[in-house]
Amino acid sequence: MLKKTAIAATAISLSALSLSACGSDSDSGSGSGSGDDSITMGFAQVGAESGWRTANTKSIQDTAEQEGIELKFTDAQGKQENQIQAIRSYIQQKVDVIAFSPVVETGWDAVLQEAKAANIPVILTDRAVDSEDTSLYETFLGSDFVLEGEKAGQWLVDNAADADTNGDGAINVVQLEGTTGAAPALDRAEGFATVIETEPTIEVVATQTGDFTRDGGKQVMESFLQSEDGIDVVYAHNDDMGLGAIEAIEAAGMTPGEDVKIITVDAVKDGMTALSEGKINFIVECNPLLGPQLMDLAKQVVAGEEVEPRVVTEETTFTQEQAKEALPTREY
Ligand code: AHR
């Protein structure tokens, strides 16, 4: 089954959405109603749950402005029903192209069929949908989340001896998962599990969602510290939850990065700062700066050009030393 993705961001409430059409009612070609060369994009963002999302939203808004693309933007506040409502509104408004980052993977076919019936092309960005019918969207631009999980797992396997902070021969990992049902949560768990299987001393002893937020990560970590003995490692599906876990570990009188090793995903500034300070041990990068590629793809699909069905973002990883070097010029 092919996977593709999408995301969205900013704080325009759905109730603020205008339902008026932006152009002619022509139903030939892709939705556009403006009658000129300008492009209108409707973008349904996930929310504002993390530093990553904030950077992603800014990249999309800034690039749209630079490229002269009119952007209609909604923040779904982490709710699938809000994203569906926003997409329906964009269909009614006859935008030229719709882009979104699905909160969760499933449950999109009906609204995507409505967009297809209206001849409005859809681009998934950041997160995939779990749909059999890949004709419902033009392309999926975003990271390989399974690979990100594999990179996190590989670092742990390579550093297993050092990660056994309790020195008992068993490496007990607690996992802070992203939003339940979201592509990055499912895929980062899968990639990590596949790689750590190769090292029998490593075991995920507890796993729970922290919803990609700092508060969520803190609360789940507090409860893990109560319920689990001998935690050696935290694997957090994003920096924000890892930063929340750091607060919980420090409040419990332990030293993050030493008493408990921490692996996260994203590499936003706050995460990279904690990594450079030794509070996080390893970060797998997930690049939020999708605006330029998204706007290029939008221009191509609106022009009726063929685009690659999957565009994968290039990403790296950071150790503590690499974070110190990268921080001064880090964009986000
Ligand atoms: O979909 C990308 C993920 O969503 C980021 O890793 C996380 O920080 C965000 O909330």
C-alpha cells in the first residue's frame, strides 16, 4: 500500500473561513476561478503542537508570499474533523490546489473524492494518508518516517554498552509516541522496533502517546518514572516530548543525558540546544522547511504537469558535538 502525507499550520480558526468562491464557477481543468495566472492554495494545517509545526507553517506562509501564491490557511487544532471541514470549504471556494498534512492516516477517502470530483488537485505534505486509491492526490512531499525511526534505533544499537545506565545488562527503553494514528507516530515506532530487534538486550518496556507536545511528554514521562523500574533510555518521537521528559527527569532528581539517555526526532532549535548541553544524546532530523518544494509542486500540478508521486525530504542526524557546530546557523 502506498503512503503519502500532508500537514498544515497557523492560528486562523475554522469559523473564520470564508465560504465564498474565489473566482469563476468554471469546472474545467483544476478548480481555479481567478481567470488569470495567479494560484490560490487552500492549506489545512494539523495545528501548532510543536516547534517543528511552527517552523513548517512559517516556511509555507513565507514561501507562498514570496512566490505570489494566495494562501488560504487553517489550523485544525489537531482535529481530523476540522481538517475535513477546511478541505470542504476550499472545494466550495474553488481554489486551484489543496494541500494538507493529515492529522491521522485513515478516514480521508470521502473528502478526497469530493476534491477529485471538483477537479481540484490535492498535495499531501509532511504526513501520509493510508488510502488504497493513490489517484486521490497528486503527490506526497515529506520525510521518510520509517527511516527516521531506523536511524534512532541504529544509534541505540551502536551505543548499547553506554546506554545501559543501570549496568544490569538490560537496556530498558520507554517510548513517547506521537499522536495516535498519525503517520510519524506509526512509522517512527515501526522503524525503531525493526532495528532494535537485532540487539536482544534492548527492550521497549513501556510506550504511550504524548501527542507530540511538551506537556504530553512531561506527563507521560512522570507516569513512566512512577511505574517503571530501571529506565535507561527515552525514545521520543519528537523534540518537544523529549524536552518535556527532560523536565520530568530533572524533577525526579536525575540527570537527563546521563542517568537516562534520550533520543528524539526533529532537530528544532530547542532540541538542538538541549543536545548541545548534553541533556539529549542523539537527534534524528525531520526537516519542516517544506514551503519551497510545496509551492514548486503546486505550480506544476496547477499547470497540468506530471509530478513524482513521492518526493522525499533529505535529512541527517546529530550527535552532541555536531549540534554544537550546527546551532549557530540553524534556521529553525
Ligand atoms: O509530522 C511531523 C511531526 O509532527 C513532527 O516530527 C512533530 O514535531 C510534529 O508535531
